[in-house]
Amino acid sequence: MRPPFTEVDGELHIDQASAEQIARAHGTPLYVYSEKRIADNYTRLRGALSRAYPRSRILYAAKANTNLAILRLLRRLGSEIDAVSPGEVHLALKAGFHPDQVLFTGTSVSDEEMRWLVERGVRLNLDSRSQLRRLLTYHMPDTLSFRVNPELGAGHHEHVITAGAHAKFGVWDEDAVKAYSEAAEAGVKRFGVQMHIGSGISDAHHYIRATGRMLEIAAKVSERLGVEFEFIDLGGGIGVPYKPGEEEVDLDTFLGELAGFIKEKVEAYGLGDPELWLEPGRYIVADAGALLTRVTTLKDNPFRRYVGVDAGFNTLVRPTMYGSYHEILNASNLNGEEGVYDVYGPLCESGDVFARDRPIPHPREGDLLAIMNAGAYGFSMSSQYNSRPRAAEIMVLGGEARLVRSRESLEDLARGMP
């Protein structure tokens, strides 16, 4: 286990608070986050990025987790926001971010959505020439950027690779040059450039290759239009260890290599003195959170042993959607003798399984399990499938646990229906 998760008398504690006591007080399934770990992750990344490239910004990728307590914490720490929907923009503004601190990057964006965003004054990063043409019929932005598809993607699963021939995102090469030309001819004066290649990336060379391609495109734009870029935005995607024994990314090495390459290319291409922007989400919140779930059922058949719990893929969809590995601890008995089990949820779906053939200290009905690395893309991807209310969320700091999202009730399932 990594901080903030520790063992006390064989039971799991989260930033000095007993997981069992939290679960008894608030019920399960339950998301629990460590405020200190989130702050430490942000501060560590901010420091490494500043050392590698002093003129830089971090824009937290809100899609990872939009709980207002987390957004407000990151605002206090100096983060800005990467938003991909009007809903994320709304929550960022509600959390106290200024519109200038929010960059919206959408795909398949409607005119209604764009007008709403323009009215709120947030910065726009466009995904297509179509989006630009529609935007210019009613708004002239002061600064504009485009999401460029650098033709090279990476990530832990095909569904999270966001660049390359089969990705729906961004504008390609000559289309990008045309997009910037159209914007400049319309009167836009200041520009940035952005990309996002995927998620769960631990090798800087994936970024370097894609960044090189993006900067080649930026160089074409600069040469033809005579513009300098205000910022270069590399998107997010820095990986975190999910399996025991996996190593954390060495940020100073990772960002040092990447920043050195960018400085060299920016100078060679004459792109001015742009800021470097990064959009981390998972890196900041994933390992700060766990999903607590109660064992409801033990059963077996001639082939398998099963542990049934009260969380399902309506609560945490990553294992079903991506085949993702999440470590599972018996929070009630961390050091007990292990058995091999399939851990499954209560949904009427065969795919409602968190793990197969997983060694776990023998659970008893009523034990508490902790599904780790659930701070990112846990609650934010949860649903009411099978008409199950969404879980509550808890933030812990120094042994004190506070409710930061109430559990939905059965009545909430009918909200909005006459």
C-alpha cells in the first residue's frame, strides 16, 4: 500500500481514519478520498513541471473527478481547469474558478453549447473547422487554439487512445493549417496549439514523438501566417501504477526529457516563447481514492469461488469497460490467509465483475473490501443502471472524514419524471 493508505491492527486506514468506521457512518458503496494525497500529487507535479519548464501551467482534467471539494482544493493550490463539457465548466465556475482559468475542449460541439460557453467567457480550444466557422458567425475570440491530431496515439486501452487514424478528435496536418488561416483571416490575433494522445502513459517518448509532429504542424502555421504561439498544450495522460509492484513515473526525468525536446524544437522552428500547458487528471486524484464496498455473499460452484459485494459496474465501470486492474484489499483483515476469488457486483449482467482469480485474504460476509485507485474515473463514470442510486463521497484529512456528496436516494431515481 502507498500513502495515504495504512494498516492499523490489521485493518485499513485512510489518512489516519478507519475505513470501517467511515463505512459504518456513511454506508456502502462509498468513495473515500484523501485531501492530503491530492494536494501532494498536485504539488509534486507542479514542482517537477516548473523545474523542467518555468513558463508553464497545470489545467486539471475535470473529467477525472468533478467533486466540488476536489475542484476547490485544486483552485486553492493554483491549478486551472481543462473541461470537456458545459457541465464541467459549470462546476468549475461554481467551485470559484475564473472563466479565464477554464479551457474548454469539446468534440461534436453544438451551437447551443458554444453560445453558452461564449456567454460564460471561458477559453475555447476547437476540434474542427466546422466548429470554427459556426463560432465566427457570432463571436470573435481574443485567443484561439485548435486540438491537433498528431497522428500518433498511446494509452492503456484502445478506448482511451485519443490520437491517430482511428481517433475522432482533432484536426490533421493541412486541415490544421487551413483552420488557423481561416481564424487569422477572420481577425483572431493570438493562438495556442493543443493535443491529447491518450491516457495511462508512462513513457515520455510517446509524448516526444507526438509533440514533435504537433510542433511540425505549428511550424507550418507560423511560417505561412507569421504568428507566434501563446501556449503549447500537451493534454494529459500521465500514467499511475495500478498493480502492486508497478513503479511510479519519475516526473523529473519524464518532464525533463519532454521539456528539453520542446525547447529545442520551439527555438528551431521560431515559435516564439510559448507557455507549456499540461492537463493531468488521473495523476492527481487516482491513487488518492478508494471505493469501499461491503461483502454481501460468499458462494462457489465446482469451478470458481465468488465474493459478492454491494458495488457494481454502475459504481465503478473501469474493469468492465476497459478490462482495468484495480487492487482489491480486505479492509477488515489485511493480513489474513489468502484465497483466490472472483469479486462480483449486484447487477443483472455477467460482466459485473471487478476481478477474476484474485488472491484476497479470505473474506467473511460483512467484511469491508477496498477497491484501490478509484479516485479517477470512478464516481464521474458511475450511473444509475439497474435503478441503483449513486454512491456517496467522503473527503478525509488528518483522520477527519467529511461528507462531500450525499448518497442518492430511491426518490432521486424519479427526479424530473412526472
